[in-house]
Amino acid sequence: MGTGDVNFLTKEDRLAYWINLYNISVVGIVVDNYPIESIKDLSTDPLIRLNIFKKPLVKTRQGMISLNDIENEKIRDGFKDARIHFAINCAAESCPSIRNEPYVGSKIKQQLDDQATRFLNGPQGVRTEKKGAVLILHVTKVMDWFEEDFNKWAGGQLTFLNRYLIGEKHKQLEAAGSQVKIEFDDYSWKLNDTSK
């Protein structure tokens, strides 16, 4: 199915389509240029080194579009859902993992909830630290970069974290009340290479 047909899909199917297209396009770009140390190595801007995401590399019926177009115009602006930041993958170690199944409209809400829960409670997810009465939450830099999305669409970063943290982390957050501080982890752009 080409993107000319996307507008005829349900809202949930459109979201699944764009997330899947983004993820498979990132994988395709990496595979076409492998071996690389980082997807940033494919950028032609020596300073920013992220312009690979701005290049029109994804073929659609309307022409070539960039990964940024898909992420920002099609997904973020189109669906206004902070959970998508745990669904799209930029091929970096610090990025949430790609699911081992495609996103589908009939399950997209559950899949997005699952992605957020898995990432935030997994090895790269939230780490807690107690400093006196203050609970410090060490979280992904993605929540800093897209703070506005979490504020506008999810009630804020803490509300979002409270919804998706489970077990001991959730108990700690609840017990801390307003004595919570968020600190953002450094972001590793090293290739998330499972072959090594």
C-alpha cells in the first residue's frame, strides 16, 4: 500500500502505518550503509551530524520525504500522542527498541502502552535515586527533547511517568509526592547493533 491510500485508513491504522514506515526506513538506511558506528555517520553536516534525518530518503506516492517529515508532520502533529516517542526508533543505543511485531491499528493503543511501560521499566528506563527527601528520576533524554509533547498531550512528564512506571519505581514515585526531581540521561548515538 502506498501513502496515497493512507488517508482512507482509520486513525489507528494511519498511526500504525507511519510508525512502521519510519522504523523500517531507519532499518533500511542502516542496512544499506552497514557497517557504521552510528547513524550520525551518514550525515553530511560535519557539525550537527543529524541531517540524515532531514534528507528525503523515504519513497511515497507523493514523492520522497524525510524521516523528520514522518516523525514531526505525520506522527507527532497528526496524532498528538507522547507515547510515540517510545515507538519510533532512530537506530541509536539510547533509543527504545523496535517491537518484534508490526504496529496494527486494532492493537495500537495497547502496543503503545506496552512500549512505554517496557522502556521506562527496562534497563535503559527510569533509575531512581534518593537524596534526602527528594526522589530523583533519571530518565531518557527523549523526554527532555520533547518536553512540550509530554506537557501538551500527557499531562506533563511526571504524570506520564506515574502512569507507566510499575512495581517499586511506581511506589517510590507515589510516596515522594511533590518531592521529585527529573534528571535526563546522556544520549548514546552509537548504533544499536544486535549483531555484535
